[in-house]
Amino acid sequence: MTFQTEENKTNFDVPVRLDLQAPIHELIANRRSPRAFSEQPIESAKLLSLFEAARWSPSSANEQPWRFIVATKNDTRVFSSLVESLMEGNRRWAERAPALVLALAQSTYSKTGTAYRHSWYDLGQSVALLSVEATALGLAVHQMGGFDSDKARQLLSIPDGFEPVVAFAVGYPDQPSTLPDDLRKRERAPRSRKLLQDFVYTEEWGKPSSHIQTQNSLLTQPLTN
Amino acid sequence: MTFQTEENKTNFDVPVRLDLQAPIHELIANRRSPRAFSEQPIESAKLLSLFEAARWSPSSANEQPWRFIVATKNDTRVFSSLVESLMEGNRRWAERAPALVLALAQSTYSKTGTAYRHSWYDLGQSVALLSVEATALGLAVHQMGGFDSDKARQLLSIPDGFEPVVAFAVGYPDQPSTLPDDLRKRERAPRSRKLLQDFVYTEEWGKPSSHIQTQNSLLTQPLTN
């Protein structure tokens, strides 16, 4: 039994058909991390909705460790600083996006000053919810760990107590044909993931959970895409 | 300008009306972390869909560092081990949930063996997507940092190289009236968050982004819920 998502409703020649092992909501199935972004600006109202989605993320003791530095093309100085902080491999496609964001995590709990172990974890949740909201609005997010944290800290005057964790580009996806050859190839590559039985366990660490085995006898087959 | 979500469609006396600063998709607005769970089992197919949502999460170099140990009430030994690992404050409500899950993160990149800085961040993303899928299925997830990691490692034979990060309960939410007095009060408390202007910056660290100020002149008012 395999489930497949509907064919991409846009005309983009990007394979979005996923070999699913179980059905999932289209907002999750349609989320992807493109490198080809249209230069079309993001409407101000949509930009707010992205961060509103991040805002309602859960966090340890409701600490809400997330901070975002957002720049559109009109925010010339900050946009340039973000571009300059990116590794060259990301810069070449990301600088075309209409908005760049640096996502930061608070290092300690504000009430106690003790180390906030789940700070990056909680930031990850908020960016994931932001990405789902982006998908709902026809936008897409591409996250990058590849940036110079020290340079970002210096250029953007980031104080101690906050760590730059990821940068991300956000905007309307564009045709892969707008990308350089090597990136176009990666953009069109099928998306792949480990199988459920490789990461969901019950009875024994490293062995597929019985909840998977009983549900789906075909799960021992590899993904075909 | 404030946006409010629709009144809760269920009969639960939980205030789910949020004072939104911008509209967001209902799957994000309706996500919450209840303590009152029904004992109704989770359908096997739905359980799979939860982990399928986690599966398609983005991750650094597509490493997919997430691992899950899942136990329903029928998995007596593993369910008990998970309950036993929880802090008392969580155990009292979480043990009623039909399923408990331990979420773990891989500590190093499998190809290079180097430290995986974004491992917890990426795990956070996958659990957030799982929570969105849960919301879509009428289920709810409540995450807990409050558990004994060493005890979990011992009881569940977790190998080196993987860190238990959060435990979570999942199931159908129930009426808060099923909870002890103190927890019922917390369950009914309004949900609160920092305002957008407190965590979205552009021109200067710590100052509200112009993208917020220009969009919404009322954002200087506190939340009213």
C-alpha cells in the first residue's frame, strides 16, 4: 500500500509526488525547500502571518526563545548583511529571494538564567510552523545552516545570550529553469526519506515498531521514486 | 486590528479563541497541548500518519536525525517504561493518554561522525509537523521536557549516539473536567504569547520590525485574552 500525493497543481516541473507510506495533510506533503524563488515581493499581510504562525508554537515553560531578523529587498542594509553572512553555495540562489530571515535562539531561561537545553529544539518547532503557514499561503521556505554565525552577529549587532541558528529564504517558488545548471538538477531530484520502519521503534531499539509492521506489509519495500 | 479564531467547534470548555495579530491557518491556530486526554485508542492508520508527517520534515543535509519510541496502552512494558521515566508532575495526567512517545536525536552526522549542531533543532521541526498532522486528525500532542533521560536510556536500552529530547503524550483531547482541580485550572487558562513586535526585528535588534509597525498600528496594545 502506497499513498501518493496529488500531482503538483502548479506548472512547475518539480517532482512533488511523494511516495507516502501513510496519508498526510496536503500542507505537510506540499511543503518543500526550493532554491528557485520568484522576485515577486511577499505581501506585507502574508509576511505577518508567517511570524504569527511561529508565535503560537509550543515551547518549554512557554519561554518562546525564538527571535527573527527579517529583511525584504527594500531593507537594503539588513538584506545585504544577511546575504553577506551566507556561505557562497547558498548565496548564489538565496539572494534572489524577496525576503531573508535569520532565526535565533535564546540561550538561557529568562526567569532563572539557567541553560535552556531545548532552545534550539523549540526554535525548530516555530520555524516548522512558519513553513506550514508559508505553504498555506503559496509561499515556500528554504532553511540554511550554511552561514557565518560570527559575521552575522557582528553585522547585525546580535547581543550575547542569543544564538543565530538558521537563515532562511522565503518567497514564491519559481520555475527550476531559472536556476544555474547544477542547482536545477538538484531542484528536480526526487525527495527521499528514510522509511518509517527505520526510525519508529517500540519493542526494541533499531527494530521496526509493531505498529508499522501490522499496518502495512509492503513497508519492507524501498521507496520507488 | 485583531483577528480571532473561530469558536471551538467541540463542546470542550477550553478557551481556544486566540487573540491573533495576523490570520493563520486553522491547523496552526487549533493546535494546543492539552493535559486532558480521552482513553479512546488511536486508530492504527492515524498513528502511522503522525510519523509520516514527521518523516517529511526538512533536516540538515537530509540527515533525518529523528527517532521515535512509541507505545500504546497495549505495549505494556514500553508504555510503563515511558510512564516511569516521566517526572511526577507529568505522569499524573500523561499516563491516561492512549499513546506515549519518546523523541530522540542523533548526535553526529552519520557520514562524517562530526557533531550535528542542528540535531535538536531538526527534531523539533519533525515533532512540530507531527503535531500539525495530529491536529488535522482531531488528535492532540502534549510535549514534555520533564522526564528522566538516564532512566529512559536504561529502561529502553537506548544506545550511545542518540539523545532522548522530549517525551510526548498523544490522543484525543477530553473535557478538562476529567482533570484534578489544579490541572483543570491550567487547562482552562487563556493561551498567551509575546507580541510580534517583541521577537521580529529588522532595523535594530530588540526594536519592532518596520514590517510590523507599518502593517498594524494597534500592535502596541497588549493581548486582551
